[in-house]
Amino acid sequence: MAQVLEFKLPDLGEGLTEAEIVRWLVEVGDVVAIDQPVVEVETAKAMVEVPCPYGGVVTARFGEEGTELPVGAPLLTVAVGAPEGPETPGPVTPGPSGARNGSTLSGSSSTSSSSSSPGSSATESSAGSGNVLVGYGTGAPAARRRRIRPDRLDRTPTPSGALKVEAPVPEAPVSEAPVSEALGVPVTAASSTAAAVSVAAVSDGPVPVVSPLVRRLARQHDIDLRRLTGSGPDGLILRADVDGAIRQAEEAEAARTGTAQAAAAPTGASPASPVAAPPAASAAPAAERIPLRGVRGAVADKLSRSRTEIPDATCWVDADATELMAVRAAMNAATGPSAGPKVSVLALLARICTAALARFPELNSTVDTEAREIVRLPGVHLGFAAQTERGLVVPVVRDAHTRNAESIGAEIARLTELARTGKLSPAQLTGGTFTLNNYGVFGVDGSTPIINHPEAAMLGVGRIMPKPWVHQGELAVRQVVQLSLTFDHRVCDGGTAGGFLRYVADCVEQPAVLLRTL
């Protein structure tokens, strides 16, 4: 006998309590395998594909795209196990509380996951692995998606107006939506004694959108992405397509408003007292409200906490980076068997930071406010700021103190690509002990970085550009960069912070200094 199991939004780790549905990967009626991804969600840290621990037929989904769900909320229901034989279902009628009471499933009863103990049934062991996070599945190949065809629904009304179906129907409140997601049909009252049921149109597949920013923009302006024709490769919907739809909607709304005002103008004014009506004041544009959630909300919370808890201070210095740029050019121009991949400026600066933290470990620490202790950390997990369409994220290079410049550069490149595609996991965005922020890529010379709580310091790097500089007693044009260090004044004083920054500047100006620590 088939069993309907409820799959709830799992705990995605790292203290996350909610997630937003970005894209459903399955439809009602699809057959899913154990650990097959069924929905793509966006947390405050990353985009995550959530696999289902059960194998069977999807009977219901909970939440539309753009809906934010707390951890533990139902995601979907799956009918597990083959039905023993066809049975004639009873009438589907709404109960007093809005649930579809009195319905009988074809070959099974409506059984939720709470009615069967997870560990006391043989069905549970064969239907689900219990693994709910990406990367922790059983590794079984995902079954090819199949959809129960609408023509398999017996739409012949019974004398009581009920609908006979061949797929399990979960209990769901009627008040949530006028369409039963389990049946895929809208139910409307044809009379006081009978109901007419028609099969609703089913989407042909996922909307061709890659960028979460495009989806968010469409949701904010109530744009139906399924009605748009993408101008990108293979019909991909781009931001320009959504912007065009927004402009068309605004123009249509303006035309409709103007027509309504013209129709409301008085037509029977007396000719004896022709008083001209004052021109209507143009309505002030409404302020746009953007929900502070997801990545933007997480960044806001962390920065606010940093400013509230950490007594930070900033010091900076200009450094002549001409020799560093020359060394990098020589490294990348090397040929032969020993020549490796090209090394970026950010990778060299990251390696300089790990050497500086070995000399000044006070800055690779955190403060335990409850115990009133400074905790010096044994290893350097180096975070670097990366700007993406989802906003600012800080991927972390694990064990950076054990890597050379080439290894750090390769890891930075890998994490940057994952950040651009929105595929960073929460674990790759947490656990940093020191952050390197290269805001020079935006054409900015200097800044006062905000510490990435609960870390103790952040090094900011401005753009490297030609400037007049006194070199060996003469005025010359040199490649100059401004370095800014923001530090937690609780973990050290200005002398330590100044020593750290001066060592970094010395390595930038004379890369040979770094050779002593390699």
C-alpha cells in the first residue's frame, strides 16, 4: 500500500533558520529518486539544491517561487510504494477546517510522515536515505523525471460531484490556493449542489533564468517570467528583458490612469459660470521597498553587529608597488617545465598577509565576550571579498598559512567562479579568521573597511596606479597603492597594528623581504 510522506525543509547548517524558494526542480506528478534534488533555495549565505530523501511520486508542493520558508516547514509530499489495486475513491469535499476530508486515495490512505515512525517501518529504509544536504546523498543516480499525464485523470463526475483520480491526493487546506496542487485542477462551484472540475494548464518546465537577481527583480515588480521571451542564448531571460517588461507595465499603467482621469472629468458644467478646474497634481512616485533578507539581510546584520560590538580603528599607508608588479610579471612570463599557472596580485597579497599574521598573531584572533578572553587561532582561514549579482560575499581559503602563492591563487579562482554562479556552499562562506578586501577593482584608492565579525582585522587594498613618488632621492613615476588596516582595538594596540601594516608595505615595496619567511 502506498504511503504519503512529507518532506520538510531541512536544517541547512551554519545557524540558518529560513530559506527562499528560487526554483522548483520537480512538478506534481513527477517520479523522483532517493536523494534527487527537488528544489533550489537561497539562504542568507548561498544557493543550495535540496535533495529529497524519499523515492516516489510527488503529490504536492508547498510554496511558490519567491516564498520564504522557515526550517521545518513542509516542502513537498511524496507517495512511496506501489498501490495494490485500484479502488474507487470517495467524494472529495472540503471539511469544516478547509481540509479535503473524506477523500480516499487510489490504492492507499492519506498517511502523513507523522503517522509512521521513521525507524520502525521497512518502507522507510527502502524509501529514503535520511540524507538531506547537498553532497551527503547516497550517490544513487537520479531517475529520469516522468509526469503523470493529465489524460490519465478520470474526469467523469460522480453523482455527488466528486472527481475520480489515479494519483494519491494529500490533505491540504483549500484556503491556501484555489488550485489543488495534488490534482493539478482548479475547483469551481457550478451550482449549490454540484462542482465542475477542469484540468489546469501545467507549466512546460523551469523558467530559463540563471541570475537570482533577475528573478528577484521580476518578483518585486510582479512580472511573470513565463510570459517573457528571453533574448539571451537558448532563450535565456536577461535583466534587459525584465527591465523592458517593467517599462511596458509602467507605460500601460500610466495610460490607464490618464484614461480614467479623463473619464471622471465633469461634462455638465453650467455655461453661465465656466470655472476651469485646476490641473490635477501629478502623483508623486511611490518609494521602492526592497526586503532586507537573503544575502543583503545577512550582510546588514553582520555589519551592524560589527559596528555595535567591535571598537575598531583604522590605519593606512601608501606603498610603492612597482617592484611587486615587476616580480609578478617575471613569474608569469617564466616558461619551461617549472612554469606554473599565472599568479594574480590578490594571490601575492594574500601570501604576504599570511606571512604578516605569522609575525603578528594577535590579528588572527577573536574575542569571547562571555568569557572575556582573546582567543588566538592556530590556523589562518583567509576570506576575500567578492562582489556578485547576489551581493557581497566572502569566500574562505582554508588553511591559507600552509599554501604558497600559486596554491592560494588557484583556490581564489575556484571560489570566485563558484561565487559568480551562486554555487558556494554555506561552509565555504564561513569560518574565516582574517579578511582581505581588494576594493581597488572598483577604481577606489582608499577605504575604512568594516571588520567581518567575529574576526579581529581586515586589510583593504586600493587600486594600483602611476603616481609621482620620490624614489632613491629623485622624483619618479611609480606604481603606488594605498593599504588600509581596520583592527579590533581589544586584541591589540596601535603598535601591533602598525607593525603588521608596515611589514605588509615592506613586502609590497621589496618582495625580497618575503623570501625570508618562505
